[in-house]
Amino acid sequence: MCQHRPQCPPADAPDHDSARLVAFHPEQGWGLLCNGVVLFDDAGELLPDGTSRSAEPVLAGRTA
């Protein structure tokens, strides 16, 4: 899918969300990456195979 050089990471790579944005619809709350991943403004994702990933909660002020 990706025509960029160097190529963007594929949808199944751990860093898949670092691919280039090819379509952005802030009024609808989503953007499409060149690897086929749809990112939502709540940090959820829809992968090209149809699976979804919900946003993981961020706990501020917590230390390990």
C-alpha cells in the first residue's frame, strides 16, 4: 500500500501508528494512515483486517 521511501510500517507492526496520514477528517474524528489503519480522535484504531483496538487509559501521576 505505502508508496513512501522509506516505507511506512505495516499495519501489524508495533509502530504502525507512525505511518503517514493520507486522509484526515477532524470534523468526523478520524484519520486514515497509508498502511490502512484508521485512527480515531479518542485514540482507538481500526485495522485493515477489520479488528479494532480501543484506547488504553492513561493514568497520570502513577509511578511504577
